[in-house]
Amino acid sequence: ENKVLLKLIQEMKRKIKFRQPIRNKKGDFIEWFYWDERISPAIHQNGNDTRSESEQFLGITDKNGVELFEGDIYRVTRKNLTNGNIFSSLELATYKTTSIYGGDILCDLLYWEIVGNSTEHKELLKKAF
């Protein structure tokens, strides 16, 4: 319970950061552009308004210290408290991501890690959902 409270406090103090995919003229992903609360110069690419592709930092890092952004795909590993079985699932991070903080009351969260994102790794979305 204290870990959950600590994470929530950290989230309230989190840095305001964003990322946005940089794309070529064909629309293919090239790299990420990161910025803080100031407006991104990458909002207009190839004549298109790309603000809807911006993803916000969620204020927490995974077990490897990787920052979690909206659109990231992460693996959650839990232990079932009734039978001791350990299981994993893939989930998509949104601004209201809650499974990292415990989710199921009959399961103990062991760890979670980012395995990709919805922009670069669309094949993971099919596995997650």
C-alpha cells in the first residue's frame, strides 16, 4: 500500500513532458521528438497538423528506469494470491493507466516493464488486445 501511495505522490510531482513521432513524407515513423510544456516545433509536419499524435509522460518509470508515455505497451506480471500462479499480460498505457498500481485485489503486482509502443510496434497492439 505504501508503494502505491508513493507512486501517486511521485505522479503529482512529475515532470511535464511530451513526445511526438517524426515522420517522413510517406508517413513512416523516423524517430521521437521530446519537449516539455512549451509548444513543440514538430506540430506541423509535411503540411499536416500532428498534435493528435503527441503523447504525454505519465510520471513513472518501469523496472528498468524507462519512462512511461501514453501509447506505450507494457507487460504486467502478477501473482494470484489465491493459488500462487504467476501470469503476465500486455497493456496499453493511457493517461488513466491504473493496472500498474495494483488493479486486481486478488493479485499481487510483481513488476512491470515497457516492451514497445503503439507507434513503432503495431504488432504488439494485436497481442495486447
